[in-house]
Amino acid sequence: MKGVQFLIDDEGERKTVTIDLSIHGELWEDFFDAAIAKERQDEPREPLEEVRRKVLGN
């Protein structure tokens, strides 16, 4: 794929990827958003109404 390069270790395993952001900037944003969502999937959540009360002060 143009604009994507892999660093491969001595065993032939892909270890690092380099993405040309001028070509794949939107792809990177999607990947990064998905990684953050996965990282936070087990964090406690607050109901929307509770967040609204905190933000709006009601």
C-alpha cells in the first residue's frame, strides 16, 4: 500500500508501521480514535442526564 511501511524484526514479524499522513491522514485519525475508545472501554460511565446536570448546573 502506497504511503505505508513496516519495520520487520529478525524473525520477519511486523513490529512498527509508518504511515504517510499526507496520504493517509484520515485513516490515522480513525485508527487513533478506535485505539482510544478501546483503551477506555472499561472506564466507569456516567448517565447522560447526570453529565448534563453537572455541565448545566441544574
